[in-house]
Amino acid sequence: MTVFNVWAPAAARVDVEVAGLAVPMSAAAGRRGWWTAGADAPAGTDYAFRLDGGALLADPRSPRQPYGPDGASRTYDHDDFAWTDGRWRGVPVGGAVVYELHAGTFTQEGTLDSAIGRLDHLTALGVTVVELMPVAAFPGEHGWGYDGIGLWAVHEPYGGPDALKRFVDACHGRGLAVFLDVVYNHVGPGNKLASFGPYFTDVYTTPWGPAVNLDQAGSDDVRAFIIDNALMWLRDYHLDGLRLDAVHAFQDHRAIHILEELADAVDGLAAASGRSLVLVAESDMNNPRLVTSREAGGYGLSAHWDDDFHHSVHALVTGERQGYYADFGTIAGLAKTLAGAYFHDGTWSSFRGRSHGRPVDTLRTPAYRFVVFDQDHDQVGNRAIGDRLPATLAVHPHRDGLLRVAAGLVLTAPFTPMLFMGEEWGADTPWQFFTDHTDPLFADAVSNGRRSEFARHGWEFAEVPDPQDKETFLRSKLDWAQPAREPHRSLLDWYRGLLDLRRSRPELTDPRLDQVRVEFDEDARWLLVHRGALRIAANLGDSPVHVPLASGANGPGVILLGSDNEISVKSGAISLPPASIAVAEAP
């Protein structure tokens, strides 16, 4: 006997149709607004709900959507899967190296099972965490996943729920943790949640439509929907962490913020399961309260993405200053971010037209609570043509050197580094914005809206890829033949060398921000980062420089890893050719 439950507080009658047979539901005792019914529905049985005699609707908490998010739901038994990771206990944030990938473009096949075949590449690279972009069921065959509708079901074209479990189990068998990107700040267009209850509110607005109801009437069950969903991924799929999309878009004015409530629930699951469970937020607020412990008045999240670090590196390497890059691009700015996590820590933001951010307490906040990168899905995919850093720098005379410098800055920084799939070999295949909306109105709005937006910024309409064109999706797939040939092979060796060094030298994972010291010369375009006995020297200029490793040094110092064969050290100074970086032992 399967028990079906659904929250539909405004309905006068609710039926669940199981394998074509309508079963009346009754009000659930002690659960305001909930309906319940039992029926013979073993795993693999299709079902749907009907409210007040209306159209059939998929279960908001459906564990499987074999016909897409608008079709019937299907029962599924999580206990049927045979796990082999019984001794797995997870990976703590401190010391982790994250690798972000999109299941549909990571391999040519575009499935989670095919991605398993590339996991040995990741272990050889030296990463410790695989971060999957969203896999919740969304319209069509392909897309980024941020317009999910069936938030409890795994997208069928990726392989469905068993495929995700096979992927996680395979990762754990190789010592890799798995984080999943989840989206709770909005639900994709065409969703039917409002038919069931007050999941949304018009008190607030968001860039994606109605705001999720986190603090108005009926919000108790909406919050439970989010928290139960998070626990489901961590418990039933053995995931090690969740990346929470754009938490700055949450509108929640209740005494206990949804993020604090979620962190508390996840900590409870971690204690009960004996596993390390991680919550990482995407946020542009530059607010250290997100990662401050609940005991100290914070939300108690494990980490959050630090866009300021990306902007600092990107603006220096590319010279771009448009939009939110306007305040970045100085060596001093990068030095500030390396030592304090944020560039905007209460300072004026010209892009926002106001002051922005709050300082990090560098004495008490470990650096690993900030995830840093020089590329990610947003910073590449939200460009007009989805050009990755190698393509952006294609005509730069020091392209290869700058790619090595960017990687070196990320992987020797005191923070938690993250790589974007293919970055490690300098993939120059684009990562473009692609969708497969089945509703013609949504499809047309996305295609014309995106291309018109970039046309207003000087791009020709036809130059901007059409998100709905399948070729846009196919162009974004990785080319796995590249790592075997130059210059990709040499760049891959550089990444592996950096990660080997990061594992072998505890100075590079030391989380004490107050121990990080940075020297720099703005005019000569070099900086020197002090990490214990190590010195990271980088030249972002077009001319050779000589960087003193230490004042009054008696010895020459030793180069542990350098991006260029012409790097040398003598008399307490390191000589760096243009666009180069080195890690040295201080004299």
C-alpha cells in the first residue's frame, strides 16, 4: 500500500488518479491543508492529482517525472537502490577543491552514466568535490537546469533517479564528494505550484517572476517544501552538499531566516547520519553573516561563492571594465581580495551606485568559507557568445601565460578553489546559454529577449546565439580530444602540478586570513603573496620584473613551481617574464 499526500489548502475536493483509477483523498488529521489516501501503487506506477474536478496535475513532490515536468508522476522506492558507499563520510570544506560540471555537456552523450566514465580524469587532476549543476526536472531535453519545475525528480534525459545514484556511488568509490546545485529562489515558467497552494507571493518581485512565499500567509508549508527537498537530496541520494542558487533573491522577514532554518535541519541530518554535509550559497551581498555560525548570530552556512575574487582576476587578466567590472582591474584590488575575501566590504560600488558589502572578520572567519574561481557557468555563459577565458584572450600575445597566472592565483589562494569543467585544459569550446522550452510563448520570449538585450549593448542581433537553437547546446559540449594535444596538454599538466603542490604544502590550505600578507607594485604590475614559508609571485604585466622575496634575505630561495621556463631566483629576488607566476620557498 502506497500512501499519497499533497498540500492543497484551498481545495474542497482532491483525488489521486493511480494507474487511471481515481481515488478520493481525505483531509489529513493534524496537518492543516493536507490531503491523504492509500492505494496499491508499487514502484513504477503512474499517478497524478486532480483538484476540485480540474485537470490532472503532477505531484509537487514527485520522485520521478518520466514524461517531463508536465506529465504524470511515477512512484519510486529509494530503498531499492543497492549502494556501495557504506563507509563514506564526506569531505569537509576546508582543503576541498571543487569541480563544477553540467551533466548535459560534460560528455557527448550528455548523461550521468556517461559522466562516470570521466571521473578518473577528475581524480587524476586532484579535485575532491564534483559540483553538479541542477538536475531537477525541467521542460524539454536540454537546458542549464535553473528553470526546474519538478524539483524532487531527476531530469529524465540525464538518466533519472537511479542514474544520479549510480553517479554519486561511483564518485564516492573514487574518493570524490558530490554537491548539487539547487534552486529555491524561483520555479521555472509553466509550473503549476500555484494551483496547489500559496507557494508564491506578489508582495515581492524577482527577475524570474513571482517570489517564493517565505514569510506571508501559508509560508510554513512552503518553507517545509524547501527544507524537506534539501534533506531528500542529501539523505536519499547520498549527496554531500548543496549549492544554493542566488540566495540574495530570498525575501524572508521572519524571525528565523530560511537559510538559518535550513542549516539547522542539515546539521541535524549530518549528526544522525555521521556524514559531513555542506551548504554553499551563491550570493552577491558580500555579507559574512551567511557563513558566520548560528551561535554568533549568523546563518551557519558552510561557504559562499566570492564573485569579487573572480572579478578581480578577470578584470586584470582581460582588461575588461564594463558593467560590474568597472571597479576592478587593479593589483591593489586583487591584493585586498586575497587578504580579506571581499573587494567591496562597505566601499562604494559604481555599478550599484551605492556602498556595498561588509568587512570579513579575518581573525575569526576561516578562508575556506569563500569559494573562488576564474571561470564558472554564470561568468562564462552570461557573456553574449559564451566565450571562455581562452577564447576571450585568443589574440592576446601572452594568452597562455595569463591562463596559467589566473589558475595559479585561484589554486594558491587561501580560499576554497573551484574549477569549471574543461578549464583545466583550456577548453575553448564555448559555454553558451541554451534552453529547450516546449511552450512556444516561453521559447519565443527567451530567444528574442536574450538577443535583444545584448543588441542594446552593441552586439548584432544575429551574432548572439539563439538559446532555443539546438546547435547552441551542441556547441557547448566539451571536446575530450583536446586534452591530448597542445597547448591543452601542457596547461593540464600545469593544473595538476598546482593541485599536487596544494596537497603537499599545508601553507596553501592554511585558512587563517590574518596570516596572509600581500605586497605589490601597481605600476610594474606584480604582486607577492606570503603564505607561511611560501611566496607566490605573479607578473601580470607585459615586461619582465624582479620581485624581492624577502627583505634582508641571505639565501636565494627555491622555485617549487613556475609557469615559465625563464623564471629564476637569485639574491633573494625572483625574476618573472611577462604573464607568469611562481611558487617559491622563501630564503
